[in-house]
Amino acid sequence: MEISIRKLEHIFLCSHCNVEYDRSTLLECIELIHKGTSNINFDDINTEVKLFGKRLSAPIIVSGMTGGFRGAEEINKNIAKAVEELNLGMGLGSQRAAIVNKELEDTYRVVRDYTESLVIGNLGAVNFIKDGWDLEVIDRAIEMIDADALAIHFNPLQEIIQPEGDVNFKNISEKLKDIISEYKKHRDVPFIAKQVGEGFSKEDAKELEYFDAIDVQGSGGTSWAKVEYYRVKDKEKREILKNFLNWGIPTAQSILEVKSSYNKIIIGSGGLRSGIDIAKCLALGCSCTAVALPVLRAALKGYEKVVELLSKYIEELKITMFLVGAENIEELRRIPYILKEPLKSILVERGCKV
Amino acid sequence: MEISIRKLEHIFLCSHCNVEYDRSTLLECIELIHKGTSNINFDDINTEVKLFGKRLSAPIIVSGMTGGFRGAEEINKNIAKAVEELNLGMGLGSQRAAIVNKELEDTYRVVRDYTESLVIGNLGAVNFIKDGWDLEVIDRAIEMIDADALAIHFNPLQEIIQPEGDVNFKNISEKLKDIISEYKKHRDVPFIAKQVGEGFSKEDAKELEYFDAIDVQGSGGTSWAKVEYYRVKDKEKREILKNFLNWGIPTAQSILEVKSSYNKIIIGSGGLRSGIDIAKCLALGCSCTAVALPVLRAALKGYEKVVELLSKYIEELKITMFLVGAENIEELRRIPYILKEPLKSILVERGCKV
Amino acid sequence: MEISIRKLEHIFLCSHCNVEYDRSTLLECIELIHKGTSNINFDDINTEVKLFGKRLSAPIIVSGMTGGFRGAEEINKNIAKAVEELNLGMGLGSQRAAIVNKELEDTYRVVRDYTESLVIGNLGAVNFIKDGWDLEVIDRAIEMIDADALAIHFNPLQEIIQPEGDVNFKNISEKLKDIISEYKKHRDVPFIAKQVGEGFSKEDAKELEYFDAIDVQGSGGTSWAKVEYYRVKDKEKREILKNFLNWGIPTAQSILEVKSSYNKIIIGSGGLRSGIDIAKCLALGCSCTAVALPVLRAALKGYEKVVELLSKYIEELKITMFLVGAENIEELRRIPYILKEPLKSILVERGCKV
Amino acid sequence: MEISIRKLEHIFLCSHCNVEYDRSTLLECIELIHKGTSNINFDDINTEVKLFGKRLSAPIIVSGMTGGFRGAEEINKNIAKAVEELNLGMGLGSQRAAIVNKELEDTYRVVRDYTESLVIGNLGAVNFIKDGWDLEVIDRAIEMIDADALAIHFNPLQEIIQPEGDVNFKNISEKLKDIISEYKKHRDVPFIAKQVGEGFSKEDAKELEYFDAIDVQGSGGTSWAKVEYYRVKDKEKREILKNFLNWGIPTAQSILEVKSSYNKIIIGSGGLRSGIDIAKCLALGCSCTAVALPVLRAALKGYEKVVELLSKYIEELKITMFLVGAENIEELRRIPYILKEPLKSILVERGCKV
Ligand SMILES: Cc1cc2nc3c(=O)[nH]c(=O)nc-3n(C[C@H](O)[C@H](O)[C@H](O)COP(=O)(O)O)c2cc1C
Ligand SMILES: Cc1cc2nc3c(=O)[nH]c(=O)nc-3n(C[C@H](O)[C@H](O)[C@H](O)COP(=O)(O)O)c2cc1C
Ligand SMILES: Cc1cc2nc3c(=O)[nH]c(=O)nc-3n(C[C@H](O)[C@H](O)[C@H](O)COP(=O)(O)O)c2cc1C
Ligand SMILES: Cc1cc2nc3c(=O)[nH]c(=O)nc-3n(C[C@H](O)[C@H](O)[C@H](O)COP(=O)(O)O)c2cc1C
């Protein structure tokens, strides 16, 4: 199947069907504490953060989703306009299509016509093995969109369940370590290790310490096994897929696993659906958060809908900060919270100090 | 919207709709122990307590709810007559309306035509900032109803979700500390820090040590987010509110949090709906308990209904005392109980010794 | 209401309605361990025990239920015939009716026409206070039925919820201690402290150490609040009763509480409904078990039904013994079992070593 | 009832009815950890193991199920062909029928016409007592099918609930110890202790240390009480059976119990229904796994269906290995996993180190 048709199908499915995990993000195991006196002025609340050299009005970025086919421009444009208006950040979908076919570059580059805010490029880790990608590809990806940072996505589940998948991940993190350290000599752009909805473990995070940031993209939101389940006709294949619908590390667990073995920037993501979810990720120690699916659905309806959605998240985040008595993001990252079961026991089992 | 119309709307909604939390008070995690021999005579049971200088026949007060509009007299009168008949205590709703408009004073003062029992005044903490209230306002509030004590309510959730809300709580507890200590030089009336259904944390309680009592008013009963949810027409605002429907510290948790960092009088409240609930609060260490919503509903039907309801609570309290073998409230406060999950783990997480 | 009519009403309700607790006995928290090799011969299994001087073919007695009105003879006769046939034990209902009215003695004495097996008399603890009962009453109760032992039932819940209830339990256990020790000088019959479906706590058991046995009769089976709930017409009274429908110490908890502070004979009872339940009580350390409600229902249909029911329990008990590899009751009392949540935490909370 | 008709009835019931436990295997308490980088090449994954002298392409054997009546050949043939094609192993059903009646030997021996792979013989432990079996019977069973190993099944539950059951298990493991050690002098074939769906405990495993392997066959899959429940007409017998429908040690628990007191080969089995289940057993330390019911159902439809089913399991096992980053079975046996409640507490209760 042609790559652009598959991408269209993904977007169609994500927009119309239930493509989310039945199992939760485990963020419901994190309980923020009502501060009965609040002690702050709502109008003083400041949600600003600095990330990858850019100042954002709130610690929210749109996760990388699309590009590489006719139609993607519209989506990317809508996200870019909203992100510019609210001064947030955004990622782009895998740039492989444009690496392969230069004519598709504008489906990504379009965002720079609309925003000067934080824009993050996106390449697949597995392609550095399969397609033998090198420093030049990284250069092209960054320059194509004047990227502030580059996300390398690791997606073994997605690859193994797709008929067209690339499944050779042998020594992938060693290989990337070499390429990235080589590239850094040439240009100091931040690199982000990113999942696509299955999360990283603490062992992964240790292995990926050479990355400047980890975007956990844990499970509980968009489920690639579910998306694929809709596409598969073959009964036996569907039976197999069914067994993996709940595979992955829930977002709250993934954040705390990564935090226990990795000292740099952590982005909380995967299934975030409200400003309270966002606040919880920050309270767990993340520097920023990211959202994909709900933004995609909004972007298909127009840029105003994206503004509306992200404004709602910011408003909820601010209300939460008011109710826990945190005036800014640094304070929010230090508030007490309750860690409930089953997450608490899971972390004990995993040997993660919390 | 005019304040008196909003108050009427609140009362209407509280009376006809489900305005209570879906999440519980966590009082179901407290299990009293059947005493198989009882060893006491039911007819000897004494439920008397002394509170703020008045002797009550049972440790139950009606939480402050109303006043400040035509129609409130009737409700307050019904509560006052019942409280007098049973020799219990009662609070009044926020007296701000009468502070602003002297003509409305009789909607509060009416209670003194019917009861000489314990009556508690009520002012909003946030107004000491917003309206620059001073010692004189306190004086007026107390004298208006010959108050035995004055409750200062902290209601950040309520303010932030109301379109008309006051949201500057900056340094609110320091400010109140000054005002109260100043006022105490002049007249030694007890001050009570009170929530309106979201509870205080142990950190709050430490901050509020200058109050003579804390009325926890934890979550599990009347939910202001739910009340507001009925009032809001705007779809986006409703979406935001939805996320806060379960916000707050459950009553049982709030009592034990406060107890762990505060040594004075604790009033157990928020979602108490039976004499067993009341007995549990006392077993947890409270000196008294308070009930709002069910009393409001009864008061709208007539004073006899209030007597009936409160008598039922007292009867249930006495049966519970008989079954745990406690002859008086002091004994009840020392009986053993079982602390069950999830409350037990929550308190461990919160570092509260129990 | 006349006592005999009330008793009839109780029997009618117990026979036709759901009168059992919604909350369980917590016996589901006890899990016996399958012995994969069994290692015993089913035909060698011996379920005999000795209790109060009589040898029983299995550790099962029928709990005391009835007597004192015309019609009770039939029920008691059916139980007695079955108990004789299977060589088990039985208790009789409260003998107060016959103490008050000698003409009713035959409604109890009838059992001795049918069985020479273990028969246990029954008096209410509260009547020793209310009616000033003395050694003579004990004598009459024992001689009336040639009792092998005498159960004294403690039933504060039952008394407090009945309109006709006696509610003076003041110093009841001290008073009984004197009477029983006095009586023992005269005749050495075993005395049993018995609940009626709400269980004893470890504190109770310590207080009752002068009894020769404790029959826990914990909650999870027949609920007297539920029985009474059917009888009460008054709406307010029903509301009160509702709050006590789950009152009581579940049977498994009560057994382990009592065991932790009492060294003599423990009878496991309250809500036992199968031979596995019976085996669990024995594994917890009981010397015998007792069943009421299901036997009553069988006895109303004829003595064969009682034999059938009790035979089924014995058969299930034997199968369980075969599957855990216990050849006799002594071995069964020493087999390993798993103590599961929430019972495990409850016992930790209660300071009971297990 | 004739033995062959009963066997047919079993197969008919297992094929058409729900004959599985309501209670789970507890394998859902084992959570494998997503390895976000995978770091291996799917095409390098090697699932081979060596078991009882034969090399299998994957650690999966078909549990012993049938033989001994006309019609069994077809089933056994279909399994044998599939097992040969995929290079897996298989067991046969109890060979007692052919021990008793030589004419039925071909219903077992047929498998050797189709496979040279691992074939395991099967005898009932209880028959060594009841029928006084000796070394010669073992010889005949092994030679009948040129067995690579011999499973001795312990099935106390099955025997006790069947009207025709043999229930003398007295000293069964001592007796077998003598016979097996005697036999081993003569021929060194591996002996496997096997349940039939109720699992072994750690105490059992210690007792059975003279066996070369333990095939746990824990509960959660085929339930013999349920199978029997369909066959029983008598109401009282059904009532008894009902109480044992959940009897047994769940598979995950049984594996960990056995592992804690037994150092040789453990086969994980009982209720395995996917390649993830299989991977979990291996991660828990098993050397191989076994499946019965689903294979039976497939075999009744034809050998291709067996190939299809087992291929699906292998594919799922490989995907799981890819997602946890294990290149071969030895690596899979050492990956980290999360042990969740209630299994974790059960193992603590049982004194099993994990
Ligand atoms: C339609 C769609 C396309 C996506 N494409 C990419 C991609 O190209 N590269 C990538 O790293 N992640 C991609 N993702 C994954 C998201 O970045 C994100 O990790 C995932 O959707 C989980 O977040 P959510 O639960 O908020 O949707 C895509 C997600 C969606 C919904
Ligand atoms: C209609 C209504 C009006 C209230 N007004 C006030 C108020 O003016 N001041 C205040 O401190 N609390 C007010 N409360 C809050 C109650 O005092 C109490 O804290 C809350 O309702 C929780 O208790 P409950 O669950 O028993 O209703 C009001 C409650 C209700 C239901
Ligand atoms: C109809 C009925 C009458 C009872 N009467 C007495 C009684 O007179 N004295 C007594 O000690 N217990 C009495 N009991 C209580 C039983 O002995 C037993 O404690 C209780 O029913 C719990 O056991 P079960 O769950 O097996 O029914 C009675 C129970 C029933 C059902
Ligand atoms: C129809 C059928 C017949 C069986 N016959 C035997 C047998 O003869 N000998 C034996 O050891 N186990 C026998 N078993 C038990 C299986 O080997 C296995 O232990 C049990 O079915 C649990 O595994 P499952 O949940 O995968 O079905 C039989 C199982 C089935 C379904």
C-alpha cells in the first residue's frame, strides 16, 4: 500500500473511530491535593516555560502527527496558526516521505509560514537501520522546517503489527548514539527520544541517556494496535492484534520510570485529555506535556477549534494551579500529591524510588 | 447577576437536583466495631457536648447556608426553631449581603427570635482582601445575630468556577491572622476556619493554627462544581467544570489530615448523612459535626421536618453508641475502629500518623 | 405484640424472604490450598469430634432457633430426628417463654423424645438484668431439656431495633460472671457465649473468658436488621434500620479476633452455607461449627430435608478434606490456607496476630 | 458407564460447552514490560528449546488428552501431523484403556505414523494403587508409543467428583517414588508429574522432587468440576459440584509455588490461551508450556486448524519477544516483569520468595 494512502487512512480512522486504549494512563492514581486557602491570586498565575530555547506561554506542545501527503498541509497549517496564536509548541509527523520525495517537503514546511514558535522535526529510529540514514538526512529534516529540536520516534509495536512494518531494531540505540554524537559536533540541536503511545521503561531511559529529552508518549491514549485492528480484514491477524490492544506502559508509570533513571528533560504525553492531566504530569516532574489525538480532531475542523481546545486545556491547568496554590510551573512541579494503587505497587515492583 | 437571585437559584438547585459528589466521603473506610456485650444501658446514653460556650444535647450543628434575600427568613426560622427544640447549634449563610445592605439584616437576625442556642456567624475569607474588610465588619457580623462564634469560609473552588467569582486569595491566611489577632484584643469570640465542601489539608491546618476551630467540610456531600454545572449554559465552560466535579479532599481524609497537624477543636462535616456517619467523625476525634444539604431540604418543607431529620440522626447516633458500648461522647471519641483501604494508604502517602 | 406471634412472624419471614446480609462473612478471604497429590484415601476420612462430652460424627451443630409457641414442636422434632440420625448436635431457641410459662416447656422438651445426641439450652443474657434471673432459672433451663450445655445469647442489635426490645446491658458480663461461677459450684455444665448474627470482637472475647466456649455467630448470614426491616411499617424507623443492615463483625473476622484473645473452645458460625465454609472455620481453628437459617427452612419441609441438607454439608466437608489431604479434623485444623484482602488488613488494623 | 463412552462424552462437552473456570489463571497479574527500543531484529528471533532430548521449534506442547476409543485415532492423528509440521511436542491421553485392552493400543500408537517429534505417554497415579500397576505397565506404556517421556497425572478432584472415581490416594507419592526409582535402574526415561487443571502447590512440589519435571496444569482453563456439572442430573450432586467449580491453584500461582521448592524442569500449563500467556510462563521460569482445550477443538475440525492455532501462538510469542527485546527463550526467561495484586500478596502469604 502506498504510504500516503495509509496515512490518510490513519487520519480517517483516528478522526472517526474509538482508537484509544481501554486501559488507562494511570494518571487517575495521581491525586493532587486541594489547598483550602489557595493563598494565591488567580490573575497572578504564570504558566510560562522555556523549552529548547523557545519561551512557551504554557507547557503544552502538539505531538508530531502528520505531513507527507496532499491534505497534510491544511492540518499542519491549522495547528501552526493555533500554536502561534497561543504561543505554544508543535511537532510534525515523520518526515520520511519528504526525505524520500523532495516534492512533499512543503506539506511540512508550510508550518513556518504560520508560526515562529517551537517546531519539532520527526524521524523514525528504525529507518536509520533500514534505510541507512546518515548525518545528511538529519540535516535535511532540520533545515526543511527550521526545526528547534528533532524527535526520533521508536515504534516497535507499530512496526510489528503493520503488514508493511520495518522490524529490524537490532542495536538501534547504539547506532543512534554514534550518529547523534557525530551530528552534535556539527550543530547543537536538541534530540528527543519519542514513543508513539506505548511509553518508555526505566531501562530504556538509561539506554537513551544521550538524548536531550525523552517524550514518554505512554499508553492510555491513541492505541496503534486499535488503529491497525480497524484496518486488518484477515480474521487470524485480528485475533493476534486483539492480544496486544492493551500493550504498553501507562503514561503515569512511564513518566515515573523514566524519571527514576534519567536526569534531563522529560515530556509527559500519551492520553492527556485535560488541564488536570497536564498538571499531574508537571507535578510528577515533567518539564512540558504533549497532546496528539484531540488536536488532530480539532485541526480537521479548522484552526479556531484547535485554539478553543488548547485554550480550554490552559484554562483548566490554571484553575488546577489556583486550587493547589501554585503560582507558576516551578511551584507546580513541587506540590505534594498522593500516589495511589495500583501505580504505587507497580513502581515498588519496578524498583523506582518515588 | 444579582446576588439574591443567584442564592435563590442555588437553593432551588440544591433542593431539586442531585448536587452531591459521585466520589464518597471515604467514611466507608472507617468501620466501627460491634461490641457484642454492649455492657451499657441504652437509657443511660448521654450525647451532650459543650461547644463555644454553649451546651448542646448532641454533637450536631446545622452548617451555615443562607440569609440575605427575602425568603431566607423562612428557612432560617425553621432551622432555628428546630435547633431550639432539640438544643443543637446552627450556622448562618454568608452575611456579606447584610454587610453591604443593612436592610437585609433581619433575614439573618430572625433566628434569634426563635433560639438561644449556639448560633454561628459567617463571612467569606476572600472578601477581607477584595472588599478590604476590617474589624468593624467582624463586629457588625457578630452583633447582627449575637453570634457565639464566627465562621470564616474559604471557598477557592466555588469562586473560581463562578462567573462572578472573586479569585484573589493572595496571602489570605496571613492577612486573616493579623485581623483576627487584632480583633481578639477587643472581644474574645471563637473563630472557625470553614470550607464549603472541598475540605482542608494538613498543610492548610498548620497554616490556620490561629483559628479556634476548623470545620473541615470535606468532599463527598454537596459539590459546588455540580451546582454550578447546572447553571452554566456554555458548552465549553461545562466541559471545564466536568473535570472538577470530583475535586476536593474527602471528609474522612480531611478530618485525619487536620487532626495530624492541628490541636484544637475539629468539626467533622461534608456529606454526613446518618447518625453512623456522625459517630464515625467523633470516633476520628472530632468534637462536633455539621450537616447542610439534608437540613436545607427539610427546612423548605417546614420546621417539623427539620426536627424529624435531626431527631433521626440523634437516634441513629445513640443506637451506634449502644452497639459500640459508649455511654457518652468522650467514650465514643476513644473507641477502636478499623481504617480500611484506600484511606489507609492515602494517609500513609500523606505522612499522617493515625 | 405477644411474644409467640412475633416468633411466628420471624419464622415466616426467615422462611420466605431474603433475610441475609448483603455483606459477606469474609470467608471468601480464606483460601484453602489444593493438595495435588491428596495422599489420603477418601474412605479413611474421619470427621468425628468430641464436644461438651458428646461424640459427634461431624463438627456441625444446628444453632438454637425456636421453641415457646405451638408449632415449634414440629420444627424442633424435625431437627432432633435428623440430628439423631446423623449423630450431630443441636441448640434450642431462647427458653424464656417456658421460664415464664411452664405450659410451653414441651415445645422444647420434645427434642429429647427424638435424640440422645448433644442438645444445647438457650437463655438471653439481657434477661438476667431485666428479669433478675438467678441460679434457679439456669437450673430449670438445663433440666427442661436435659441440656449438655447452655448458650447465653448476647443480642444488643436485636434488642435495640425491636420495638419490644430490652436495652439495659449495663455491666452484663460482670453480672453473668458472678452467676455462672456461682452455678458452677453446684453443677459443672459448659456455658457458651453466643451472638445471634453480629459476631464477637477480641475485646468481647477477653471479657468473656469465664465462658467455656464462644459461639461467634458472626455477620454474613441471617441479619436481624433485615428481618426487622420487613416488620416495620413506620417510614422513619425503616430509614434508621437501613443504616444498620450491614452492622456486625463478619464471621471469618470474628473467629480470628476471638482466637487472638481467647484460648478455649470456639464455634464458627453465622452465614455458613456449605461444607467448604465449614472446613474453612475449622482450618481457622474452630472446634465445631453451627448453622441456623438453612436448617430452619429445611425443617419446615420435613425431617428428611434436614437430613439431606446436613448430609450434603458433611459430604462437601469430606470432599474438601480429601482435596487438602486431611484425614481427620485435627489435621484439617492444621492445614495451610491463604488469608486474602481485605480480611488480612483488617486483622492487622485490629492488632490480631494470625 | 463404559469408559469409552464417558471419554466421548467428555470430548463432546469440551468441544461444545463452556467448560472453563470463571476464576482466572492469575496470569493477568504478570505484566511484561514494553521495551521501547526493542533493540533486536524480529527476523533474528529464535524460539527453539530442547526438552526431554528432543529439539522443539517453540516451547509449546499439546497436553495429553485422548486415546482409548474408536474416534480417538483421528484426533491424535491431527495433532500429531500438526506437531510434526511445526516441530512441537505432544502428550497422549491416559493409556489405561490400552493397558486394560490391548486392542485399543492403535488409538494411541497412531501418532507415531505421523510424527517423530516429542511424544509423551500418560498414566494415572491413582491406578498404581487401585490396579496395583508395576514396572511392566510402565514399560508397556512407553513402548506402545515409543514415548520420549512419561507423564503421571494426579487428579484427586476429577476422581472425587466422578461417580466412577477412584479415591484411594493414600501414600501415593511414596509408592510412586519407589516404582519410578526402580524403573530408572532399568531405563532412563524422564518422568513428569502432571495435574489435570487444578495445579500443584509448593508442598506438593517438594514431595515430588524425584520427578524429572512438573507440568503444573493449574486452574483457570478447563475445569473438570464444570465438565462433570454438565453430566450430573441429580440436583443434590449438582449443588455439591457447584461449590467446587472454582477449586484449584491458578496457573501463575502454581508455577511460582512450584518454582519456590523445586529445581528441575517446570512446564507452565492450564488455561494458556495466547502467545502472551505462553511468554509470561516462560518469563516466570518455565522451560516449556502446554495447551489442551483449544487444541482439542481445533483437532476436531482437522489438522490444518491445529497448525493454524499453534502457528498463531508462535507468532504471538515472537511479537511479544520482539516487544520485550528478547532474542531467544533463554533471554525471555530473564526479562523483568511486574507482579501485581492479588497474586503478589498470595505468594507472600504462601511464603514463596519471588
Ligand atoms: C494520526 C496520527 C499520526 C501520528 N503520526 C506520528 C508520526 O508520524 N511520528 C510520531 O512520532 N508520532 C506520531 N503519532 C503519535 C503521536 O505523536 C502520539 O505519540 C500518540 O498519538 C499518543 O498521544 P495521544 O494519546 O495524545 O494521541 C501519530 C498520532 C496520530 C494520532
Ligand atoms: C444552599 C447552600 C448554601 C450554602 N451557603 C454557604 C454559605 O453562605 N457560607 C458557607 O460557609 N457555606 C455555605 N454552604 C456550604 C455548607 O455550609 C457546607 O459546607 C456544604 O454544603 C457541605 O456540607 P453538606 O454535604 O452537608 O451539604 C452552603 C451550602 C448549601 C447547600
Ligand atoms: C428464626 C430464627 C430464630 C432464632 N432464634 C434464636 C434464639 O432464640 N436464640 C439464639 O441464641 N439465637 C437465635 N437465632 C440466631 C441463630 O442461632 C444464629 O445465630 C443466626 O441465625 C446466624 O446464623 P445463620 O446465618 O446460619 O442463620 C435465631 C435465628 C433464626 C433464623
Ligand atoms: C478432553 C480432555 C481430556 C483430557 N484427558 C486427559 C488425560 O487423559 N490425562 C491427563 O493427564 N490429562 C487430561 N486432560 C487434561 C489436560 O491435559 C490439561 O491438564 C487440562 O485440560 C488443562 O489445560 P487447558 O486449560 O489448556 O485445557 C484432558 C483434557 C481434556 C480437555
